[in-house]
Amino acid sequence: MRPGQRRSAAEALASSLRCLRRDTAAEHRAHNALAAWALQFSPMVTLDPAPALLLEIGSCLAYFGGLERLRQQVDAGLIDLGYTVQQGCAPTPLAALWLAQAGRPEAVALATLPETLGQLSFTGLPLAAEQIASLRRLGLQTLADVQSLPSRGLSRRLGLQLAQLLDRALGRQADPRQPYQPPDQFERQLDLNYPVQASEALLFAGRRLLIELSGFLRGRGLGVQQVTLRLTLQQRPDLESGQSQPLSAPHHATALPENRSHFDLMLAFGRPTREVAEMLGVLKEKLAVNPLPAPALGLTLQARVLHALDAPVSDLFSNGQSAADFALLAARLKARLGDQALTGIQPHPDHRPERAWRTSQQPDNAPQLPATLRPAWLLHTPQPLELRDARPWLGEPLQCQGRAERIESGWWDGAPIARDYYLACGPSGRRYWIYFDRKEQSWYLHGLFD
Amino acid sequence: MHPAVDALLHHPKIWRGDQLACTEHPGLATGHSALDRELPGAGWPVGGLTDLVARQPGSGELRLLLPALAALSQAGRQIVLIAPPHIPYAPAWQAAGVDLTRLSWLRADNERDRLWALEQTLREPSVGAVVGWLAGAPADRLWRRLQLAAETGGGSGFILRGGTASTSSPVGLRLQVEPVAGGLSVQVLKRRGAPLARPVLIPHENRAGDQPLSFRFADAVASPLPASATVTSVPERTLRVAA
């Protein structure tokens, strides 16, 4: 099969042919996405009009440990993203592009550049068809033939363009390029070939998007703390509307939550990050606890707020364990168990024991309260104690130790208490924090000491 | 003895029946010197698990653990409590010296989530200690997984579980803590080394020194105490008031 063939002719040759319409907008998006991703390798990335990316790598070879290493990383990264790549490497952007189009991956030095380029034919070059035809009429087959001709005569016959192109490719003329400017937000869409509901498959697709995000962030020295993964869901065929009744009845819209066509997953990492493995860990837990209501057809990853992420500062004397790593663990725990599942605790200045503490979401310096006799365990609700032989009883007779701590407080906010607190011991040696409610005239257990 | 032989005998892999096992890492000091003397590495295992049997909450498990947790938090290590049975009461934990900014309380309703969270937190190097409460004794396979996670993370894991002291576990250190009059009794059920016949007794600290002002104020006002309460004064405190 050849390009330019009729569809009917192609189908006659291959009966199982599937024809797809070319989506130039999607191609453009993917091209831009790859440019953003490639910024991690070079600060100077150019979108060539062809589906090519030009990376200026001369200035960053030392950082990546040599040309071979860098090219391997680029190759591996692109394969990870699911693309195939043809590389070319030359001292000038145009020569690199031509070599890549000709499928010649080896790096070429400036000295051997005219010779190497000379072996190329005209087909890959950005020339009009009639120019190529007139070159052929002159009996020229390769660039070497063109180079051997006097350039002035060539320009007169074929226009200035070819001579200029050759000069740029050979580095005799400057070839300035417009560098790619990445956007300030990240949004990437991935369409799935078939509806997917299994979390492993979604994780795989999500990983691809996260790799792109990571490359984008690495190129700009940024990180994200929170991203949204929007899953486009398959509209579930409605059973009732099978009788040619569209979803016009108002009760359908309310009664069927699966008609919602989007499913958003918020991934919070607890601190700015750009590591794929870290982000993937959170996504995995989120997918595990939020089963999809319907199969997904596509994924969109959005990162609206980007954070400056400096290289981690390592301390000579610390062993590399920092609070930042803990924040990431906390994000993973919260992703699976819910945001409220992980909190800190801190004391709160109030005399009422049940209000003398509160949970805190952010670790901050708690007020230092005066040290009083307080139990390490506080019961969620005070437990009423029965009386036996005029003594409070909790599986064993309780004996109060010391004197009472009387707490009367809260008359101003509608939760007044009037209690006498005691440390009480039983014969077993267990120590309890009990109180006598002076309004109800009854005993309660409120805490355990040990 | 020849010094070379002596050095050889102190190799971590060599253990003699009459002594405690040498550990690769020194243990995390428990804060109770009587107990430190009986534990291999002179403290709680670091990069390992401790199986702590307490028949019910408030049996002394916090009294046992708090000194070590306080020291860890002040050294900047994180502490995670997984599914504690009651509220860890912030004023008391603060008074015990725990830096509350390093303390996290994780709620997890079912056992699966608890075990998962235990493994995740034990694996994290910035976490110094994980205290997890489990409803039942986990299977041997899960114990080993947790043990591996603790070795990876290098923190100390404390598993408080239901069940009796007789249920075995593949963990190197198993203790049972019980309250006794005036203190705690810690029975070392299993350790790397010669078995310990007698329990270690940890007396309660004398709290007379930090009685709050309100106590003395209450004394002065001489509030009538409820008739149903039987009150015994602590002798030291009576002395102090008299002085």
C-alpha cells in the first residue's frame, strides 16, 4: 500500500483494513505535549512544523552524562509514552532533522557533515514538488550533486531557497529558531481504545499521563501538590429508554447518577512533587477505594496550580529523612482512608476535659498547658458507673486517691459542667480517671491513666 | 580470655545460652531502666516489631511506651498511632514530653485497612515509631510482612492486639503488660536470649510534685465531698501540705 492510494484499492488489497479519520487537532496537541515533556532534557525545544521536535542538547550533555546516555533516556522516555521515534543528531538543526527523516540515527560531526548530507536524496526535504522535479531533470539525485554545482547558477535556476537551506544545514548560515514556550498549566487527555473499568488498566493509562506531567514539571523546575484526574465515562445505555424514549423525562436526570459522564478523582500529595512513583502510589489508592460507576473511555489529567520545587536540600548530618517524606505518606494514607482519617492532636485551652484537646490537620506548635493530672486515654463519651456498697464499681470496686479536682465551667456557652474528678484505683492496680457529676449526682468513668 | 575470642563471641550472629542476644542496632531506650536491662539491645527493637499483649486498654501499655515515644518525637521522628481504642488525650501526652507536632492519629475501621496502614507507615523511614491496635492476632504471613516493612523503614513497630498471651507470633520480642498495685508488671514472654522467669516491675512515678494549684485550692475551700466516695489521702502529700 502506498500513500495517495484510493480507499477502495486499499480495501481490495487488505480486507481487514480499518480506516480512521486523521485528527490533526489531536496530532497538534500531542506534538505540543511532547515538546513540554522534552523540556526536561533541554531548555531549548523547537516545534518544527513536521511531527518533529528539535532539542538543542549541546549545552546539557555534561548534565546527562554524555550523548549516548541522553539519547537513551530520550528514547526510553518516548517508548514509555507509547511513541516510536526516529532520531537524528547533527551540529545544525536542519541537518539533524534531515538525518532523522532519512532514518540515520548516528551522530555526525561538523567536519563530516557535507559528506553525510551529500548521501541524502531530495525526497525528505522541504521543497516543492516542481523544484524536486526540475532537480531531477538536471540529472541530480543526491545533495552531493547539488553541492558540487556553483551555488550562484543554482539560485538563478531554482530560486534562493535551496541554496539557503543547504547553507543552514551545513552551518554556513545562522538558523535561528523560535523556542517552545510551555503553558502555565498542565492538561492532557488520553483516549482509551476500548471502555475500561479495571483499576489496573486505568492505572496503566494514568501512569502514562503522570509520566508526561512529570516530564513537563521537570523541564520547568516545578512540582504539583494536587491534580485532578477526570475520567470520561461511557454513557450507560438506559434500560427504560430502550423503547425509543430519550432521556427527556425529568426523573431520569435525577434518578440515574450513572448518567453523569465525568468522574473526578482528586489526587493530593501533601507536598509538591514530580516523581511518577509517588504520584502513582496515591492514584492507586484512590482507584482502589473509588470504584468507577461505569467503564471509562478517556482520562484527562489537569494540574492547575504548579509549585516551585527546588532540588531537595540534603543535610550532611541528617540521614535523609525529612518531614516532607512523611507528608507524602500522609497523602497516601488519606487517599485510601479519607481526609479525616489522619489528624494530629493538640491541647486546647479549656477547663472542660472533653474540650481541652482538638484534632489538627496541620502540625503547628500547640499551646503549652500547665501540667495537671490528666489520663493518657480519654473516653469518647463518659461511661456511667454503677454503685455497689456505696462505691463506684467497674468490674472491681474503685477507690479514689487524693482529693478531688473540681471543674465547674462552661456556663457561658450552653455546655456547663460541674464535676469532681478523682484518680481512682482498683484492687487490680489499674488507674482510672472518674468524676462525680454534681448535678446528676452520679459517677462516670472519663479516662484511663496507663 | 583471648581478646580475639572475646571479639568473636560478641558477633551478632553468635549467641550463648546464658546471655541476651547482641543486636545489630542498639535498641530504643524504653525509659525504664529495669526493663532496658532485660531487653536485647537494651531497649525496644529498632527496625523490628514488638508484640505487646495488654488484656484491655489502660493496662499500662501507654505508661510503658510513652517515654520512648517522647524521646523519639523530640528527636524529630514521626510517631503514628493506628486505630487507638480511645482518644489519645493531648494534654497528658504533652505533659509526658511528646512533641505533638510529630504525632499523628490514624483512624481505620476495618482490620484490612489497619494492617495496610501499618505496613505503609512502618516502611517509611521518617517514621520513628508506629503503634497499631489490632482486633485479633494477624496470621504469621502478615507478621512477616510487617516485620519486613519495619526492617525497610528502620523504625520501631508496636503491635497491641487482642487475644491472650498464649497465641504465638513470629516476632522476636513479645511482652505482656499488666497493672499491679503501685505500678506495672511486664512479663517478657519471648526474647532473643535466655527466658526471663520473673516479671519486671515498673513502679508509678510519684505524682505528688506536680499537683495543680486547684487541688490545694480545693483543700482550702474544704468542699464537702460526696458521701459515697471513699477517699484516702496519699501520705506524702499530707506531709507536704503540713510542711
